[in-house]
Amino acid sequence: MNFITSLERMFIICGRYLRQIWRDRLVLSLTLVFAPLFILLYYLITAGGSTSYGVVVVNLDEGAVTENGQMVELGAEVAEALRTITYADGQPILRVVEADSQDESEKMVREREGAAFLVIPHDFTQTVLDLQAGGRDQAVQITFGGDLTNPYYTVAGVMAISAVEGYVQRVSGQPPLIVYTEHAMGASAARTEFEIYVPGILVFAMIMLVFLAAMTAARESEAGTLRRLRLTGISAWEYLGGMSMALLLVGLAAEFLAFGAAILCGFRSEGPLWVAALVGALTSLGVIGMGMVVAAFSRNVSQAFVIANFPLGLFMFFSGSIYPLPRVELFNIGGLSIGLYDILAPTHAVAALNKVFVLGAGVGEVMYELVALVLLSLFYFGVGIWLFQRRKLGRG
């Protein structure tokens, strides 16, 4: 009997809390649809297909004359052979782009236009023809490389090498003797697995600022502090600007503490740290703005905490800070590819920190990422302040 009574009381309490949860439909809706929505977003972004890995091909092949006097150039056919490698659904595994020199190919890899580069030597055709004629001691010299910290590098490199070997054997009719020279860009060859993930963890520390920003602003609104500004000479922009400065200092402190912990664990940077700090400041500013947007749509601190999980998830899973995502191009401006994830400020932060820490990049080499961070962060911040001021203070 005691057990049945206790069970009845538990059901009564359960019903009470279900009614209480139902009253806050916004929080309930976000809690229920958060994971399904992100699954749907990821499916739509990847189009339900497979990842294509970028390979930059440098064709230096000068061609050769066959025994019947015909001029042939087999180097160009290698690039086409790479393009023919597909998944079972017909989607290409390798996305091939071409460059005129190894220096240009390395620059393209730095700009994430490819995960690896492949250099076809000037005597490629002649060597393959010699193999075809029975010269078993002929070796094909192939240079490949990239940023070894890029998770896509291994797959792109292995698939490209396999394609070259298969092509040479098919054309020459001989088991190919291929000598590979791997070129690791920057300090990527010396990076440990721990060091590879540090840039993403640093960006994650900045992303977490969205909770503090949203809950701080929502708390002030809930307490009525901002409404009382009407009785003072302080404008809303001044108050919110001062609040944002405090939040920015907290964000920079979190970044420096995280970086200090990484250094104590053996992490090292190849590039200037002040550039990394600038990236952190700009990213934090954008995250604070997003926190203001969250607070503008929150009635209380509890709502702000739940709603903040949505931008947190976007920044975490769709910026490359946790794991890499396939590049989805939206459009092209003057030869510059603009991807879907480029609308997220942390995307550029991750790219910039990887360049600084691994490739030793200076401010000039991360200028694109810095400009993108400035524009996006100012946009986030401006929209966040405007929305919060308009919805919570009733001012335009």
C-alpha cells in the first residue's frame, strides 16, 4: 500500500512539472527539436552525399616523342585519372584543381583550396614510355605534400597516390617503381595529435562566451536594471557597450588561460601570438553579439541558457572547431570561393589560428580571415545590440 501511495504521489508531482514545462513552450520546443534540427541541417549541407577531398595538381610534364614519332603528354592524363575516382553513387572522391608551380600549390593548400598537392615531374611521360619499352629500372619521381594537421590530408594523399600508381601500371603494362617525396608544410610534420586540436579548443573557449553574454544581459533585463536607465543620463548604447567590454575582457582571459594551459602541456606556436590574440578578440566580439541576440528573445535567465545552445551548436559543429566538414561553395567572387560555413565567424577563427600556429603565418597571410572576422563580428554585435535595445528597452 505504501508503494502504491508513493507511486501516486510521484505521478501527481510528474503531472505538476509537465504542466510547468508546458507553460514555457519556447524552451520545451528548443529542447525537443534541437538534435533533430541539427541532424537535418547536417544532412542538407552535405546533401546526403560523401565528402570530396581537394587535390592540387602541378603538371610540369614536358611530354615525349614515341617510337612512331608522335608527341604525347601523359601528365595531363593523370589529372583526368584522379577525377575519375568515384564513390559507388558516382560522386567524385577527389576534387582536382590545377596550379602552375609547387609554390602556387602550397599557397592554395594554405587557403584550403585543397588538402594536398601532387607534383608531376617534367620527365613523367618519358619515364612511363621507358617503362612501357621494358625499362624495369626506371623510377617515376612524384612529389606530394600539404598540411599534415589537416584531417583530409591523409585521405587525399593516399587516394591521389593510388590513382597515379594505377595509371602508370595501366599505361606501361609494368608494375610501377614510384619514388615519393613527401613535403610537410610548415611545422605540420612535427605536430602531435594534442597540438592538432589546440586551435579548435581555443575557439571553443571563445564560443562558450555566448552563455555568459546571453545570461548576463538577460539577468539585467529580468532585474529591471535596463528599464531604470531611463531615469539616468546613461544611454542604452553606453550601458550595453560597457557590459560588452567587460564580457570581452572575460573572453580574452579565457583565451589566454586556455593557451597558457596548452603551453604548459607542450604546445608551441610557429607564428606571432599577437595575431592569435587579435583573432580571439574579434571572435569574442562576434560571440558576444550573438549572446545579445539570444538575450533579446529570452524572458528570463533560464530561457537564455536554453536558447544559447542553438548558436553554440552552430558554432561548434559547423565551423570546423570540433571536426572538419566538407566545403560547400555558395558562390565565387573574383576567383575567391565563398563557402556556406563562411557566414560563421568561428570558421575563420579556426582557419586563422591553424595558419598562425602550424604554418607560421603572419598578419598578411591571414588578412582574408581577419577581414571576414571584422565584418562578421561587427555585424553580429551590431544586430545583437540593436535587437536587445529594441526589444528590451523599447528604443529604436
